Amino acid sequence: MGEINSLALCCKIMLGFLLPLASKIISDAVAKIPENEELGEQLIKICIVILKKAVALTKTDMDDKLLAVVEQAIQKREEV
């Protein structure tokens, strides 16, 4: 049992270090993306995939509702 706790702690420490680093890398990369409508549409699709994954990992109804509102807003935008 101690080995499992040790592994969990190790993973938590690595995530604590790696997630901020990954966030910085992604932010810098996104800042360098040229302004392009078609590329923007693809970025929206990628963001929805990421949001769905994040919502699946949470245990709150509010996140599910927020995702539904975002998806509806995107659908309405496409209909116009």
C-alpha cells in the first residue's frame, strides 16, 4: 500500500510541475498563431474536445451545463 501512495505522490508532484509548463508552452504557441478564419474554426473544435475531456473528469453538474451552453452557442453561430 505504501508503494501505491508513493507512486501517487510522485505523479502529483510531476503534474504540479508539468501542467504549468505545458500551459506556458501552449499559451506561447497560441499567441503565435496567425489570424485566419479557417484556422479559428479548427481551434474552436479542438477547444470543445478539450473541454469535453475536462468536464468528463469533474464531478459537478455546473461544468456539464456550461459545456452544453457553449456547444449551443457554437451551434447557433453556425446556423446564422
